[in-house]
Amino acid sequence: MLKKFNYPADRKKILSQLSGRTSGFEQVMSVTENIVSDVKKNGDSALIRYTEKFDGPRLAPLELPVQKNEIGRALKSLSPSVKKALETAIKNIQAFHERDTASAFLYTGRHGETLGKMITPVENAGIYIPGGSGGKTPLLSTALMNIIPARIAGCRRIFVCTPPAQDKSINPALLAACSMAGADEIYGCGGAQAIAAMAYGTLIIKKADLIAGPGNRYVNCAKKIVFGDVMIDGLFGHSEIVIIADHYANPVYIASDLLSQAEHAGQETAVLISTDDDIIDRTLQELKKRIKDMPRRALIESSFRHCGLAVKVPSIETAFDLSNQIAPEHLEICVQDAAGLLGFVKNAGAVFAGAYSSEPIGDYIAGTNHILPTNGTARFSSPLGVKTFCKETNIIIYNQKAFNAYKKDAALLARLEGLHAHAGALAARK
């Protein structure tokens, strides 16, 4: 169950508990480096070998890509209710991300020179969709959250890698979601080996310019290793939720949302921060009652032991001070006039303001992206979006008048840096 603390009195103890939010790269770096190196050197043969080792099926190279007729069957197999839910999610995700684009600009300087910035998409976007060992937990929503922004950005080629099941198949609903969102290619491979294949390419899988999508610590470690040879979206760890609540909050809602984020893998962070002792006690009672019937009870209890906290604070301002230090992936504000307190938020991946802004609504249907910074990285990083799949290029267009107006100062700075050929290039133009 959640461990109770007082803040700021127990600040050191609280931060010590939260220090458990780590990437875990140290434990898997050596193994992952070997996998990445092997796939980089040996391509499809290594990719197939690791797929069999970690997910079960022994694939032939031509079985890696999912065929169009299989995708067609998957689309036809969708029930009307699932199809409607996917269409609703796609519509909302598209509506949000169409407003999330970067802006190009041009302006004219003092002497007639033109300066600006243009935005271009990466050409080849590799999307990783985690599915657990053998594809047992297909994340349809994560497919939508990656593919739709890449499509809106204008990527020429969007391809997906996701773990196959023992029988070589991929969950039909996941295939349908990828197709409906706009994926061009789908491959049945997962783990660090899939990241390496996307980064360096094989005979079957053409390499990516950017790799996006969350995964386990092996996947994230592989992304860290290949970064520089290919761009990545970020390194995303276990799910996190912080809930700030006052005496107006509903303990049933709070408990439900804490449980929702604690059921993933047993290492999640779930924190309640409240100004009210009664809210904390009633929430703990509700958690105790509800956890008994949870299908993933063992994982939830593991998460609560790992990093489950209930913190009493003297004021709402103090609650935000602690939350900003945690910099959570998800922050729920369950207080009166929640929207009016958004200005107190400095560090969070996503903010859910008000009693009905439940975190799972953002996971699936609201339209905002659910691939968010974790492990405190919301202090300096942002959610995945359309801009993730874009590059910015500076534009410099100088005429003779502008060049002559500035070349003396530019040449002086070049000589101060000891770069005389730079100064010479400026002097060569009259």
C-alpha cells in the first residue's frame, strides 16, 4: 500500500523513495550492446535469431514483413464497436496534432537580407510498438500516438516494428490500428534487435532516419546506443502519476486513477499529495478495497511497494512545489478550480485538470499524446508530437549590400578565433 509521509518535514525520505525511478540501463547495457552490434553486423539472420530467442517464433526472412492480405483480414475482423472506438481516437488525435505543428518563417533584415527557417519532415520514420514477450500486450493506442503525428508531419515512409506471437502472427486489432493510422509497412520483430534493425537496416528492413516509440529497458537502452547514428524521440521509462487533491476531491476517483497507472509492469510511480488527512485515509481505504479484485493485483502491489506514496502537505502551493520536483509523467489536479491553478505547474508531461479529466482518457481518446517524459525528465523534455518527426533548417539569403555592411565585423570575429580562412572567404567578396 502507499507509504504515508509529511512534506516538507519528510522531504529527504520522499526524494529517496522517488530515486527508484531509474532507467535500469546499467544492468542491461552489456547484453544490449551485444544484440545491437550483432544485428548491425549480421542483419536479418541476427534479427531472426533474437526473435526466436525472446519471442518464440522461428521466422524466415520473408516472414518478417506483414503482408497486405493479412492486414486486410485484420481490418475486416474488427467488430463494429472496436472499429468505432479506433475511428474516434484517430479523429481526436488527428485534431489535436494538426494544431501541434512547427512554424516556418522568413523576415527581411536591416540591409535587405532574408533570414528564416524551413520545416521538413524526416523521410523514414521507424515506429516501435511494444507488445510484451510474444506480443501478449498489443498497445493499439501507442500505435495511433506515433503513426498519426508522423503522418501529419509528412514523413514519406512510416514503418512499424512490433513483437510477433509464438505462431508468428501479430494481434489483428493492432494490425488494423496501424493501417488505419497510416503505417506503410509492418514487421514482426521486437526488442533491442528491432531497434538495431531500424537504426542500421537489413536486407528486409530499410533503415530509419528517426526511431520513435516506448519500450522496456532493453528497447530504451538500444535507442540510447543507436542515438547519433539515427535520431530518437526520447527514452521513456515506467508510467508515473501524481495526484494533487484537496478536501473537494473524490477518493473513489483518486484510487481508481492510482490503480490505473500501477498495473503496467510492477515498477510504476503512484503518488497522492493532499492538504487533507481525511482524503488520504479514505483513498487508502478505497485502494485496499479495490485492489482485491484487480486482475493485475500482483503488479499493482509491486508498484506501490516500489514507489507508492501518500503525502500530506500544508497548502496547495506546497503540493505543487513537491510535484514540480517530481516532474511526473502524468499530473492530475483534483481540487476546486483546478484549471485556475495551471500556472503553478512547471514540470509535468501532461496535466489532467478536474475530476473528470481522468488519466486514462488521455491514454486513449482525448487526442493529446500519451508518449510522455518520465523519470523526472519533464524538467527539460516534452511529449511526442508532430515536431518530433520534423527537422528545422535555417535559411540565409544575403545580397551584396547586406554582405558589405556586415563583412568587416564577421571577419574580425573570425580572426579573433584564429580562423583566418574564414576571414579570407569574407575578404574574397567585394
